[in-house]
Amino acid sequence: MSQIKIFDTTLRDGEQSPGVNLNQVEKLEIAKQLERLGVDRMEAGFPASSKGDFQAVKAIADTIKDTSVIGLARTTKQDVDIAWEALKGAASPSLHLFLATSPIHMTYKLKKTPEQVIDTAVSMVSYAKQKFSQVEWSAEDASRSDWNFLAQIIEQVIDAGATVINLPDTVGYTTPNEYGEMFRYMRENVPNIDKVQLSCHCHDDLGMAVANSIAAVENGVTQVEGTINGIGERAGNAALEEVALALKIRSDFYPYHTNLKLDEIKRTSDMIAKFTGMSVPGNKAVVGRNAFAHESGIHQDGVLKNTETYEIITPEMVGVKSNTLFLGKHSGRHAFKDKVKEFGYELSDEKLKEAFDAFKLLTDRKKEVTDDDIFTLLTDIQTDTAAASKYEMQMFQVQYGTANIPTATVSMKTPEGDIVQTACTGQGSVEALYKTLEALIAEEVNLIDYQISSVGGGKDALAESHVQLMVNGETVNGRGAAQDVVEASANAFINAVNRHVVQQTNLKKEVIRS
Ligand code: KIV
Ligand code: ZN
């Protein structure tokens, strides 16, 4: 069985999903989880795109040692130099250079002739090779490019030192047969093709990203690029958990394997969904809430007699555990610490104390504290913005019922340290609360999206809210959990505003420093 390398781009292409903006702590936690999942390469970001991205890529490159960390760059010396500064501390610094090769991109976007595109690609690959030992070159929009032209440019970038050639289906346009054929053509028509690894990168605009990736593998590709939960630009990228499971479950048909630790899939998926605010649809393959639920009587009967009647993947295989009670009122600090370790979090002593106190508070109010509850608490505490200057809610009160006008009163501390208080009414409890928060917050805030869900089941389940706000013209996401839905909603709103505040403070510090 030959090995297929998994190249994860959740932190780069996945982060390009509309409205997703991860902070550095979240990116680092995701990177550590991807390392535990066993991906072979992780694309940590696009260092030249912003200071924030640069710092996050650098932090990941300096921390992650068991997985190769790669950064994206356009074909300019400046991008390559910035990427090198971010990645030089990595165990094996790797660069991902891209340049479009389709007629439409070359004519309208790049305004370059095909000859100029070849020259740029070749000179930048050789420039990058002076610094990076591994250079992947991507022909952006390859699936809409002329195959003969692709063969020519690929041959020359290989001669210039590229180690991986990636042919993306950038706009999710291709079909399995066509995409597979394209790779077969390159293998047959590029004389030096055996010197490199071939990689596929598919978008899901027509719902074929996973099928296209597998077709590429069947035609000689040895690296699959994609994201966890399939998040990414527009309709997203190929979902890596689906690719890995398809190869595993149908190993009778596909003679390939990946190095992914399949039982880390669910935790990775949960973490990405929480941090990005992009919840996984219930019917999503492999990781959806209903992926292992059997509803109809005939199916239930079959599964009770023999699980294999309707179950081709077991929940355990992908790390889905039954949500059992694990710690309670009388559990001590030691057992809690072990659980933190099991989740893969490394909390500072201060954060550990904060998490333990929050856990104890929860055990007073909730009969059964589950793994999901603990994961939610830990996630919120570990990724909380540690900035001193931010909004902090002192207290809130919401009165509502069928016979009165919902009214919220909020008292909060501003980033400047003032205590402010006001009250507003609304059509419902959350609207009244959000209008009150808006009135107290100096920034101009507009709500774009609001979601509320329960963590696990039961009447006393934790509530988790995700919001997307426009704060002073910029889109930010926020997340908050609490036992009460209204409190969780308030936490998510304030979390989003604080992300903006912290971002602005960091930007100001950078301007002062430079
Ligand atoms: O989809 C795409 O073409 C990309 C490239 C940058 C590789 O993401
Ligand atoms: Zn892409």
C-alpha cells in the first residue's frame, strides 16, 4: 500500500472562509491538534498577507516539530523573504509558491503573456530554493489551463528546483475523470516529473472535491490538500477526514493509506467548528451529528442484530465517544488536570486555576458534567484574549415574558476602565440585550449573524453562541458559552467586540514600534 501524504490547509485556505478570523492562540491550538492528528504538512498561513498572519505562522513554525510547517507566498521576492523570516525556525522550512496558469487568469488578473508567467515562476522557484529546502509550486486554476502549456511550465519549475507540483482545481470546476486525466497527462508528458511529488488541491463548488481528490490519487498523485470539515473559500475545500476515511474503508479498492490518526478526527473537527464558528451540518459525512444515528425502525432493528447491516464506519474509529459523565462535584484538581492533558491543552497555572474554578461552579449547577462541557470551558479559557484593555461585563439583567416589553440592563467596564450602565428594550430578550450592549460600546457594531446551540443534551446543557459582527466596518466572529442562553449570547457578543479591540491595540503597538 503506498502512502498518501496529507497536506492540511485549514489555517490558510480554511481561514479564507467568509467571516472566519482566528486569533494567534486559536491558530496555535489548531496547529497542535493537527500535529496530534498526524497530518504530514500543515499550511500555517500566508505570512506576507498581514502582520497577524506573519506572527501566527512564526509562532506555529517555532512550536510544531513533528509536522512540516509550510507558508504560502506569491511569486515575488518580497513574499518569499517575508515567508522565510516567518518559517526559518521550522523543523524543515517549506514554501508554497503559486502563480496562475489559466488563460483567463493570465490575461485579466496577471496581465502577463504565457512566456512571462513561465519566466516569473522559474525565477521565483530558484530564488526560493536558495532559502527553502522544500518548495511546492502551484499552478493556480490548473484545471482550466491548457495542458500542453502546463506540461511546459511544470518541466521548467522542476528544473528550477521545485520539490512538489500542485495542480489546483481553484474554482471547483473539474470532474473526477477530467482531473485524473490531467495528472495522467502530466506524468506521461513531463520528462522530469519523477523528480517531484504530485499534489492535488480541490474546491467544492460542484460538490466533487473529495471525489476529484481521490481520482487524482488513482492517477499518481501522492499528496492530497484539503481542510478539516471541508471549510474554505466559497463552498470550501476537500474535507480531509472524508478523503482519509474513504481510503481506509475502501482499502479493498484503493491500495493507499494515510498517516492520519483516525480517532483524533472528531476532536479536531469539534475544535475547528468551535474556533471558526462554522458548525458542522448534522448530515455531514464522517463527523456530522447524525453520521452514526439510525432513525428508521428497519435500520435500528438491523443495527441491533448486527451493526454492520447499516454501519460502515464505527463511531470509535473516528474518536466519537459516548458522552458519559466523567467528573463531578467531588472530583479533585488532580483528576481535572489529567482531563486537561487528555484534551491536549497545555494551560498555564493561572489558566488551570481559572478552568478548575469554572468547572467547580458548573458542577454546582449541572448534574452531569460531560467531556463536551469540559472541552467548551477549556476552549473558552485557553483562547480568551489576555489583553488588559477590553470590555468586561459587570452584571446584566433581562426581564421578559409574554406580557411585558423585553428590557435589558447592563453594567460594564470599558477598555479605558470606566464603569458604564444603561438599559434598552427590544422585541425579544436577546435583541434587548444586544441593543443595550451596542449603546454601551464605543465602536460602531452591527449584528450580521447569530447562532445558539446546546453542548451535548439534557435540560441543563451548556449553551454555546456564535455571532458575526461588523465592528467599525470589519467583520469579526465571537463565541461564548454559559449555562443560560442569554448569558451565552452576551458573552459571544462581547467576545467579538474584544477581538476587534485587541486587534486594533496590536496594530497601534506595531505602528509605534515601526
Ligand atoms: O485554490 C487554489 O488555487 C489555492 C492556491 C493558492 C494553491 O488555494
Ligand atoms: Zn485553494
